[in-house]
Amino acid sequence: MHTPEQKIKEIEKQEYEDLINQAKPKPNLARNMVWAFVVGGLICMLGQWMINLMLSRGISLADASSATSCILIFLAALFTGLGYYNELGQRAGAGSIVPITGFANAIVASALEYKREGYIFGVGARIFSVAGPTLVFGFVIAVLVGLIRVFLS
Amino acid sequence: MVPLYMAFLVGGLLCVIGQIIMDATKPTITPGHILVGYITGGAILSGLGLYQPLVNLGGAGATVPLSGFGHLLVQGTLKAVEQKGLLGAFSGGVEAAAAGITAAIVFGYVVAVIFNPKG
């Protein structure tokens, strides 16, 4: 089955892979975690500051949370357009992805990428290349939970 | 009111979990998977009644991450089911999350039209 040539090829392939693994920059897990924690924490803290401000003006918690989400989404979309959010994301990793600002960033980034395909089926469609799957799974679980509740009651 | 440092701690920890998943599974799990995973995870935990305690503890630290969006969808659904029954299962989620979804689509579209891709 294995001729000597094949064996040599396999060894060469292995050596090549080892070489690649040596040259590849190792992800620094500890540093990535600190960045994700601090940036993600700060984004949430900014949200809490807005919510507390609105609560102190007599706005309900549900409305304050919704308004805060809208403001954070607006800011993230704007900073993605200006090119700053992706720069932050290169360091912050999940710290800039997990908050709702990361959702807004994904929407704008994928829409921008396909801008040359036009404003209707380029930007208009690609907005949903990440937002679509996210909403699909959110809706499906929500309806399932709702149905379970209906049939249990 | 939830103190700011609790939002920082809880939100930071939720992001660290995402970072560990990404670093451990690189390059299989993309940022898109993280978004889908968080909204799904948040929705399931919310359905089991396990996400609300996290919200009580961390406020925006639990609601600003996308898992909080899943929680919002599920809690909106459950509330609507109590009021309207079966119809509520289909209307409640989007009703509760309407502002965020609309803001994301409208601001996302406007920004993508105004700005050009960098680099």
C-alpha cells in the first residue's frame, strides 16, 4: 500500500505542518481574556450608566433597557462606519462581539462589504447575513418556549 | 438600581466566556457563531428561568450581551402567552425586542449607505 515515496511525502507533509505551527503566532489566551473582560465590561457598564440615568428620570426599566440598546446599536454602527470598531475588535475579541454592539457591528460590516452589489440586494440583503441567523434562532427558541408554556397551562 | 461595577463584572465575565470558546475552537467558531450561540443560549437559559437571576445581579451586564437579547425575546413571549394564549407565543418575542431589532436594521442600513468600506 505505502510505497517509500508516499511515506517520504507524508513525512514531508508532517514536517511542513510542524513548521507552520512554529511560525504561526500563538494566541495569547491570558491577554485576550483580559482585553475581552475589560472592553466587554466597559460596554455593559456604559449601558448600565444610561439605564440608571433614565431610571432616575422616572422611565420604566423595560423602556430604559430598550432605549439603551438603541443608543448602543447606533454608536456601534457609527463607529463601525468610521472604521474604529473593527480596530477595537482586533484587540478586544469577544469583548466587542458578545455585547449588542457586536451585533450592530456585524450588520454594518457585512453590509459594507457587499456595497458594490447595490443598495437593494447588496446592502439591503447582506445586512442579514449575520443578523438573519441570529434572529432565526432567537425567534425559534422563543416560540418553542411559548408553545411549551401554552401546552403546559 | 444595579451598581455600575456589577454590570462591569457580569458583562466582562460573559465576554470572557466567549473569548475562551473562540480561542479554544479557533478557527471553527467565528464571531457569527458566537452571536448565534449567545442569543440561543440566553433564550434557552431564560426559558428554564436561569437567566433572570443573572439580570437581577448584573443589570446591563446581563442584558447588553446578546444572550440578554435572547432573554428579552423569551420573556416577551411568556408574558404575551399569559395575556393572549397561543397567539402570544408568536407575537410576544418581536414585540418585546422591536426597538432593538428595528434600530439595528435602520441604523445598520443608513451607516452602510453613508460610509464606504475601509482598507
